[in-house]
Amino acid sequence: MGGIPGKITLITGAAGALGMVVTRSFLRAEAQVVAAYRTDQTQDALVSLDHPDAPELMAVKADVTKEKDVDRLFQSAYDRFGRIDALVNLAGGYIGDIPLAQLEEQTWDHMMAINLKSCFLCCRAALRHMLDQGSGVIINTASRGAVEPYSGAAAYSVSKAGVIALTKAIAEEVRGKQINVNVILPGTIDTEVNRQAMPKADFDAWVSPQAIADLILFLASDEARHIHGAAIPIFGRP
């Protein structure tokens, strides 16, 4: 992929089911990856990648819903590599099947923090470096549910819709500054957790983690430099 080799790429949620595939894909494309993870258990997953001892992978423990952790994460990446070329925001979570009348405030706040606040904090930290260096790529992750809300997932849908609005606002702020900002909208992702949660679903209709990784790789490449401020659906098979 043109423009990927050597690119310093910071990936949040790197140890999740999707994050592992994306992280591996960037390593195979010869990027240098800063992989943010939250718990020691997820760190164990990162070291199982195809490049466990490769200098191209730097794992940093951080809670990306906390400002101090995010600032430390980005400073660690900058101290190691001297620049940040791409940010891939994958950190997030889902709580659903709760009608709004029964939705607790702490659940609402958790969805806003893990899906939207984390994205805000990481985008802000990345922009402070990218504006100084005069280049960069930011790829955020929303959801099909952000544009097609469904019953029982109000907090999730609103938080992901906020990611789209945030992305478009940033895109306008940096227009003409050689920084590309886009957001992807996956449908249901074919992961083991989702299969267990929805055992009767048509798994073949879901989008694969690798298909999402391929899209992210493209958006991070030089070939995508004319794509800016876009919300790109990747829903899976119709």
C-alpha cells in the first residue's frame, strides 16, 4: 500500500477483536505502530501478533477516556518516533437492548465516554502534533447505528453519531492543512463475541474485520489523500 511503509500509526483499541486485525494489517504493510491497550490481559493479546519482537510495534497502556492517559500516550509515541503520521480510533464499546425509559445515567455516560469522549481526546492530541508537522491522517470509527438508529440502543447510536459530527467539524477546521480526516461506519462486525450474542444471525451478511482493516489501510495511504470529511459506510452484504 503506497505511503504506508514507515508511517507512524497510533491505533486505539488495538487489542480488541477488530483492533488486532487492524494492527496486524498495518504491521504487514510495514508501518510502525503504537498500539494502545487498556488492560494487562489485552496486552497479552498484542504480543501474540505475527511480529511479537518487531521494533515496529510499541504497546502503551492507556485509558483513552482520561485526558492524562491520552496525553501520556501521544507523548510516548512522539518521544519514540518524533512524529505521528496517522491516528486510527478504534476504541469503543456497545451497550444495547435497553429502552430509553429504563436507561440509567451511568450507562449513558459510559457510552459517551468510551465512544465519543475518547475520540475527542485522541483527535485533539493528534492534531496538536499534526498541525505542527503540517501533515497527518485521522480515521475515526462510528457505526451503521449512528445513521440508522434502532430500538434499545439510543446511547450507543447518539455517541456514534457524535463521532460523525466531530469528524466533520475537524475536517472543516483543518481543510487546506494537509491533514485528512474521515470516519468509517461499520455494520455488525463478524467477531466471536457478536456470534455468541446473536447465534441465529446470518453471519455471512456481516462485515469481516479484515475488510474494515483494508478500508482503514487505504484511508491511511497516499492514494486516499483526496478523501476528506467523508463518512464511509461498510455495512456488509445487503
